[in-house]
Amino acid sequence: IIAIRRKYDLSAAKMSEVLGMGANTWSNYENGEVPSKVHANLIQMIDSPETFRQLISKNGELAEKNRKKILKTIEALDQPECNCDDELKKFVTDPNIFSGYKSFQSEKVSQMALFLAENQQPYKTKLNKLLWYADNYQFRNHAQSISGFEYVAIKYGPVPNQYEYLYEALVEKQIISKEATMTQNGEVEQIIPFGEHKFDPSLFSESELDALKYIAEKFKDTNAKEIAELSHQEKAWKDNIEGRNKISFMYAFDLVTI
């Protein structure tokens, strides 16, 4: 919380004012008071400079002099989500209901895939569903996804938008490897960790780790075909498959499988 405020070069009192909190609210949070769920979500969202820029731009009660100063600070930031060397930069989106009100988390996405590769070495079809269920489980319980990914409905169930590019990017980043395996349904790709890479839990909150572990345990004995069929029971897929639409995270509250 302190790091977020310092990033924008604001005092605790000014940050409270900008966000419409009580005069000493932000300071209390820095001193250890637990934020309300609404404020906790807001604090996580403004960690993204682009989200904070939008909030400042729309704040009609902020003096123009202060607005310009804050916007100048935001513009000067070196934003990692704009790093052109990042193979995952094309997935960056503003927080919205299709991303689980979370800006895209490049490192978390990499580590989520690595965790599941270590845990299950799944086929791509299964990994797609594990990511979707983990993000939706977290959203249902904490009002934000883990990854900030957008998902779409296709024939085999919900998948990360442009998931083929995602896995190619993670292979390029040497996070995962893909092994071709021949099955009765033809050649499929299995996702395994790259080399000696190990999952880094320090990037995740306790609730995010719990979500990943819960989904991994829930579906540990479920194969790719079975988890695809389970996802077809979800209203999220049924309502969106015809147009291959993006799937709103509001469907997290209608899930029947988890």
C-alpha cells in the first residue's frame, strides 16, 4: 500500500482525498488497519498506472492544478505492461468485467501456467480450463481475478483469449515446454515446466495461492475430455458459445462444477 502511494508521489492525506476516502483512511491502512473489501479492490486496481490515470482524469472534484501534477507523474512512470520486450504485451487490457476487474498480470500468468505444469503436466485443453476455473473461483470469492486474462467460449469450452499465442509466448520466455503426444484423437500437446524452472509463490496473495491449489486438487484426476465436458455444463459457456463471445466474470456466481 505504501509502495503504491509512493509510486505516484502523493501523501497519504492526498491519496485519501483523490480516492474519496475519509481524511485518515489511507494512513490507517498504511499503519496496519485492514481495508474494507471495496477499498482493497480499489487499491489493487490503482496499482496499474493506466487505471489510476483514468480515475484521476474522471475525478471532477480534484483541482485542475493537482490533476495535471498527478497525470504528469503517471506519464513519467516506466510501466512494465508497456515493455515492448515482453512477449505477453498484446494481452494487456484495462480492468473490466471481462478481465475480472484486474489489469493483465504478465508474471502471474507465467507462474500460474508453471504451477499447473508442475502439478499436472496437463494437455492444453485441460490447462485452458484450469486457468479459467482458477480465475473465476478467485473472482467469486474476492471480486477480482488472479491473472487479468480475458476468456472466450469455443467448441471445447472456455479458453484464454488467443491461448495459442499465450503458450507460444511462454515457451519463448522459457517458462514452459510443449511435448507432442499421440493419442487416439490424434496428436496433442502436453504442457511441462521448462528446464529447472520452479513456481514462485511470492508473487501471489494467500487467497490466490489457495485458489490455484483448490482448482488443481479439484481436477487432479480429471482428464482433458472430462474437464471440457464439465465446462459445457456452465452457463458461462452455454450463453456464449454461439457467438464465440468473451465471457463476463459475472458468470462466476453461476458456476456449478466448483
